[in-house]
Amino acid sequence: MTRKLAVLVPVFNGGDRLKETVESCANAGLSGRDYAIFVLDNGSSDGAPQRLPGSDRAGAPIEVVRNAENLGRIGNWNRAVEIATEQGFPHACFLFVGDLWLRGTILPRILNEMHRLGAVLAHTPLMLMREDGKHLRISRSLTLGTAQAVVSSRSLIEESVSRGSFPLVPLQSSVFQTGEGPRLSFDSSNPSNTDNAGVLRYLTARGGSVLVVGQPFFAWRQSPTRFHSQMDPVEEFERTLDMAFELSAEFSICLRHGDLVAAAFARYVRVWARDLRVLTKMIRVARQRGMRPGGLRLLTLLTRRVIQGRALADVRDLP
């Protein structure tokens, strides 16, 4: 029997939330014959992976793969993709400890549509969830006028890099085509943006179409212990710009650096609108990275408007 989907759960000392995360897979409406769960134990000392059952409530097998040594966060992701590929799964997706699959039937539909279209990737929004498990709202990185759309890999790559928006993350919100062909992989030398760069390089190498769906299938848990929650926001902003400039050269994408800085800055304003210290440092970075004076003045005005609780204007057409 060939299962359609490998669910990849990297873990290092996940505690009780590992079981909660794995158990949520049975909620997604998939038959237990359609998927298998692989728990990539990166040297945990809490015993949580060993306490998992051999299958979930839907009957899908749960296999714990313990690394001989700790491969690091990114190395464990790459090992997970290797396992899905080696075992012949046509599709794979990540599910990180603490996050949950939602109840519904959207995931079976996604797999069927990917098979029908030959799509190399399917991307969905996510449900934001508080640390206590309460759902907050749906967060969309791509806006659709319809329930789903099919776009080319190249157009999505160009839009992502030129805007500095990188909408195809987090990894958990996408289903990837595996099997023959270029493999999804991640660079451990750039841990803050390796998911963004890895997905874009995967799309460049694979080509083909991307299925974008307007309904989420997983909930992302807010937590101060998450990797990006512990990063300095200004450093993350700078690394995002570095990656956009690097990828624009790698993929031969023409862009105006000042416009890219403005678009990336606008995204960060939404998150850090009420932290004047952070915003001041980001404006300084934007100036150093080539923001033209007129655009910088407009961004400063937009920042003030956000701080006052007003809507942020679209900055795509900054002068």
C-alpha cells in the first residue's frame, strides 16, 4: 500500500505537547491509510518520543526515528525530508511540536488537487492560536479572491523576492511534492531565513505550479520559546533584506533595492508598530540599505499612522 503523505515532526525534548501535536493528525479527515507520521527525535532526554503509541486514532503508523547524534534544528529538518523521500512518499509536510492540525476535510482535498494538477507545492494560511490553545484568527500571507488558485512557481518567486514578503512560510502551512526530482533542503548557516530560502530554491529547481488554498489546515501556537520569538527583530529585518538581495541575484530577478526595503519594512511595522525603539532602529537600517529620502519620509509617516491605530497603506508604489 502506498501512502500519500509523510507527516514530519522534528522534536527535541517536546514534553507533553509532542503527544498533543501527533494526536491532532487524526482530526484532519484523512484515512489512516493515506499518511504516516515520522517523529525525528534529535537526541531528546525527556522520553516523550518513546511514550508515543505505534499508531494514531485514525490508524496511521507513528514511527520514531532517533538520530545517532543531535543534528541541530536545521539538520533534523533535512533528515526528515530524506526519510520521506527514501520511503517513497509522493508528498510531505512538516508539523512542529505545539502546533496542531485542525478538524476538517481541506487536507484530503489538497492532496487530491495536487495529484490532479501535478502541483509541486500547496500553500494555505494558518490559524493563529494562543499558548493556551484558544484560536485567535486566520493569518494569510497570500490574499485570494477565490477559494483556491494555481500560480506558476516563477511568478510566485519573483513576487516574493521583489517584495521581501516570502509568503510561503511557515513550513507547516505547505505540502511539498517529494519523490523524484530536486529535494527540499535547508541551509544551517542561515537559521533565521533558511525556511524561506529553502522553499524558494526548491520551487526554482522543481518548476511547475503551486496550489494556493484559502483555508487553513493547521494552527500555529504563539509561544515565547519559538525560534523567531527569541530573535532580535532588527537583526531579523536585516537578515531578511540580505536574503532578498542574495536571492534576487541568484534567480536573476530585477528589482529596485529601495522599493524592496520599503515593502519589507512595511511588513515589520505591522508587528512592531508600538515599539518605538525597534522602529527607530529599523528606519536607520532602511536608510543605510538604500531607501530614498522621499520613500523614507513616507514610511516614517506610515509608521506614525500605525502607532495611532490606523490602517497601514499599501506601499507597493512608493516613489
